[in-house]
Amino acid sequence: MSTLLDDPLVQAALAPLLLALMVSGVLQRTRFAWLAVVAAIATEVALSTGIGFTPLTASRKVLLLVLLAPLIGLALDLWPRPPRATPALLAALGGGAAVWAFWSVLAQSEPLQMLALAAALALFVGLMLALTLRLRHDGAAGGAATVALGLAVGVTAVLSASIGNFAHGIALAVAGAALLLWQFTSQRALAPGYLGMLSVGLAGALFTGGSFMLAQLPWYAMPALLLVPLAASLNVFAQRPPHLRLAALTLLCVAVASVPMLAAWLAARTPAP
């Protein structure tokens, strides 16, 4: 059993998928089904490196923020009437949190470069949150975006020599697949709410930020990643039956996710000057 749990495929995909299926299946008739996302990521981390926060490195700050996101999202979902500016506020706070998470890396740069990197990182995370939170009422779009975003995060990470973020991205993708599967088989939508899309958006953005700040992800792959939630929000399949819309949205989002993957692949094949 110990040998099985040491298998990277089990750690990054199979175990997170099983946990996500269990959590979303048990909770599918409640607003808590999207806890499957954080359950999958936490399972992957627990099996691969273990969950710990001392010393509080950049990677551990990212994990801490990812684990806190569903708690904040759940509190907002339970709030009868959250302010209309809540998505914008969360986007701004997410950008600031990203700068805090990677501050130890940013501080090693020259002042002007540090400011530019911090601004770019905060802008990317803020935009990712703004776009993903737009999907909080649409279970099909949220699930499709989660699968495609996880795949894009994972593939771009491994092409950028970041094995840890590759595993995180795959765990995110299989969590989305579990939620899509329950929606497909039950023919009922599982609205993500703030709980789901704050978890997905922040995790995807911070894991990508980690591949950029700590590995070799090219900067232009980051804005390309924003195309995934943007594609999921398109109203192109609204008149289709629910199961066809779900499948079509997923295929569209995965196709769009190939853009940042291609960018990372081309960067990996380009010799350094």
C-alpha cells in the first residue's frame, strides 16, 4: 500500500480524483459540493510532500492561501446579500495576496524589476479571479474551466521544470472532472458559487505564478491562461441540451488551454541566449 501511494500518478491524479468524487457525490445536493476542489489539492499535497507551514516559504504561503480560499468563499455564499463589488474586491485582495506569497522571491530583484514583477503578478492573479468568479452561477462552465485550467497549469508547469506545480495542476483538473461527471450523470447543475470559483481561480493563478516566479514559465503564457475562463463564459452553447452543452464547453475550454501549453512548449524548445 505504501508503494502504491508513492506512485506519482496515484498522488497527482488517482487519489485526488477518488476524493473529489466522494466529496462531490456526498455533497452534490448541497452548496458544498465544490469543496471537492480543495479536497483534491490537499490530498495531492499530503501524499507528495506533506502539509506543513514552517518555515513559511513561498510555496507554503501559496498552499495556505489555497486552503483558506474555500472558507472565504463559503462565508460569502452563506451571506444573504454580499455587496455587488465583492468580485472586484476579491480580485484586488487576491492580487495583493500573491505579492505577499512571493515576496521573498520578489525581494531578490532590483527595485524597478521588483515593482514590475509585483505589478504583473498582482494583475494576473486579479484578472484570473475576476474572470473565474463570473462563472460562479454556472456549474457547467465552472467545471469546464476547472478541468481546462488545471490541465493548462499542469502542462505549462512541467514544461517549465516545475514538477510540484504540475502535480497541483493535475489535481485541480481531476477535481473539475469529478464535478463534471456528477453533473453529467445526474443531469443537474452544481453551481460553484464563491466557494468553488474562488478556490479554482486562486489555485490556478497562484500555481501558475509559482511556475513563473520559481521555475521557467515564460511571461506570455500567463495572459494566455486567462483565455480559459474567458472561453467558459461565452454564451455559445446556451441553446443546447445540458449534457451536450457541458461536453461542448469542456472541449472548447480544453482547446483554448492549448494556447498557453503551446507557449510553454515553444519556450522550452528555444535555446537560451
